[in-house]
Amino acid sequence: MKKNVFYVMFLLFVVVSCNRDELQNQVTEIEVAQKDPLEAKQINGKINESIKSTGSFSWTKSSDHFVWSAIFQGNKVASIGFGSSKDDFDRSLSSDNEQIQNEILALIEKYEGKEKSRVLLSADKYLNQMDVTIEKQETVIALRKMKNIRYLEPADYHYFENENKFSGTAKSSGSSGCGFESTALNAADYTTVTPNAKAPWSFYKHNITNAWSYSTGAGVTIGLIDSGVSPEQSLLGSNFNNGLSSGRTISKVGVHVDSVWPWATGYDGPNDQCGHGTSMASAMAAPRNNQGQPVGVAYNANLIAYRAATNVVLDGYHEQNGVKIAFTELANNNSVKIISMSMGHIFSVGKIEDGVKYAYSKGKLIFCAGGTSTSFTNFVGVIFPAWMPETQAITGVKENTSNQKCDVCHSGAEIDFTYQMERASGNNVPVLSYYNAQTDYVGGSSVATASTAGIAALVWAKNPSWTREQVLNKMRQSATYYPSPNSDYGYGNINVLQAVQ
């Protein structure tokens, strides 16, 4: 009897051992199967699936293999955010940031088998963030186990470019939001005001022209992060002080590198090569001129315009890096009170998120576009970074409404304010063209954002000693849905006259 029991137990041991071996072989096979990176089409497919099913996508919540695949398919460049806690983004407030950075680089050197000089691409001087080159999946796995890694993301994965390639329906990211057209304005879309400027129809819907009796934005500086400003539009250059606009300044800064290679250096200057940034600058601060051209909301505000990207789609290394740099430099400029950006992405970018948080920590009031649809992103809600709590998300609505989004605008719970920018005729907001003495129309959540930043400048100029929160509260109290925001349109349209009284 004891022999039989022993024999049964022996058989059980053999079976269990065999099963364990089989399981180990299966695990080995899975690991071997994942040695090869996913193709870009597979990566985009998983990103789209996540957004459609959950409303968002996050690299942090993705697998090691998925993150490594995107890094591999993006020139093998990764962005690392580090720190002793998830909110430890400010290098000046981190006494151990150099030690942590060196520990991370040492680990990468160990797994990659390369010296530090071949691993480190750049280290931000204001943020606990750096860009590195990574080839091996083992490196990604090891890094993500480190307690001082806040995020590890691909730094040059071109989602939009790939989506365009695979779907065949998307607009080229190289031209997204861009245009150098000039359009004659319909007389019904503006009113001539002294000394001979065209006040857009939308100004009257928001009581902006009446608000000018109380504030014109004088003394307030707005920082614009976009594609730059046209060198051929003198009203946004040598004639920035024209007509009733006086005593103010415009500065143009370029922090964009025009190259497909992440390791390329050398900024390509502040001049707009897209047209979008020129339109935004016009909407918020074009002079109240005597040349028969459109005027901006805050026509006496100062303007610092950053060329940070090629176009509105922040789809590559130099676009994302340029925006991060623009946010940190504007954050450290004490004269800047307001930052406006009408660009973004459909999922978060760690280094830009750090830049936004850094600017917010310096007291800046930040406005970001809620999103403008393309043929393949109409399933997306409010875009990044507008959904961040540190920003005010703005979208455009149709004339005489506060809860009917424009035909191409996004809406959602993260929206804070709306701006009327689409007429029944289909015309949008009149602005200065890229070229002198010419005009154009611009729409979407972009112009809504720039215009709302101009409104904030009027409120702050009227109350120069106010804090950011006081300015925001006054804007909210002067809007359609105060004190109970709409679920998709926030506080709605702002009555600017009420906001400056």
C-alpha cells in the first residue's frame, strides 16, 4: 500500500514537473516572440483602440514591449522624466536631481553597452527631463523598474505621419493648420472703428469693443507659442505701434530646429513658415490701425511670439522639444502674465506636460486649444495639453450660441470657456494675412483660444495687481453658465464688458 502511494506521488511529481517545464517553454517563446518591435501600423492601431474605448491613451499604462517598439520606430530616441516624486519636475527644487540623472544614465550605459556621450542627447536645464538614445528592450524594462523614473516615452514617434500613411485619408501633418491665403473680407463680417481699423463681428458678440472704454491690454504681456510670425506683415512688426496702439513691444523668438533628425541642432529663426502663428498673433493683439486692417482683442498688449513648431500638430522630436523650451522660457520671463498655445496632440507628451506645470508654477495664466478635427481624429475629445488642470481649455462655438460647437471644433468636460467664431454664412474671424495690406479668415478652437487670451489681457490690464485666480474668477463670473459650468462647454461665452467693469 505504501509503495502504491509512493508511486502515485512520484507520477504526480513528474506531471507537475513536466507542466512547469512546458510553462517555462511557453514563457520563453513569448519573450522570444516579443524580441521584435511592433510595426508602426500596429502601434497606431493600439493607440486608436485605447482612445476609442477609454477616451485616452497613456505610454505609462502601456507595456514595456509597446513602449520600446515606439521608441525603436521613432529613431530610437526616448524622453525620460525623473525625480523623487511624480510632481518633482522643477530641477531647481530638486537637490538630488544630478545624482538621479547619473544613476539613470549609468543604467542605460550598462544595458546598452555605450558610453554616456553616446547615450545622452540632451538634459533640460530647468526640468528634471532628458532625452536619450535606446536600442534594447532590456534597457526599457530596467528603466521602468527604477523608482525615480516619472515617465519613459518615445521622443520621436510620428503618430500623425504614420496615421496619414496607413489610412490614406488624413491631411498631411506637414501642412496641418497652415496656409498663406489672403481673402477679401465680406463687409458684413466687420465694423470700421477709429482710426480706420476693422473690428471683427465676433467682437460685438462678446462686447469687446465696448470693453475698450475700460481696458485695451496696456501693460500686459502675452506669450504666444505657435509657428512664428510673418516677417512680411508690418502690423505685427515695425508697425506694431500704429493708430491707437502705442507704447508697446513685440518680440519674436525661434526655438525650432528644422530637421527630421533628433540630434540636429540650430534654430531656424522666428519667422512663420506656416501662417498659423501670424493669424493667432493678429487675433489677440493686432494694432488698432489706420490702414483698414483687422484689429486684435488686446490691441495695446505686448506680445512675445515663439516659433516652436512647424505647424499645429506636435508630432515629432523638434516640435515637442520646441514647445517645451518655449513654455520654460516664457515661465522664466517675469514680464509675461499670459501664455496662449493653439497647438497640441491627441495624447500626452511628458516633456510638454512638465513645461506646462513649470509655467503654471510661475503664476502664468495658460490658454490651450480644445482641438480642431481632422478626418481621422474626429473620435477624439479635448486634446492635450488643454485637458490638463493647469490650463484653460477653449473651444469655438457658432454665432449666437454657447453650446453648439463649430463644425470642426472639439468639446468635452475639460472645456473652460467658449468663443463665438463661426457664422451662419460659414465665415470665421477676420485677421491680418501673412502679407501686408491683405486680410484673411481663421477659425477652429485655435482662434477661439487666441481671442480668449486677448480677453484675459484686457481683464488683467484693468486690474494689474490681481493674481491669476482673480482674473480667472472675473472671467468666469462674466460668462454664460456661471456659477454652474456646462458639462461640455465650461462657463461658455464671456461678456467682456462685464469682465472689465
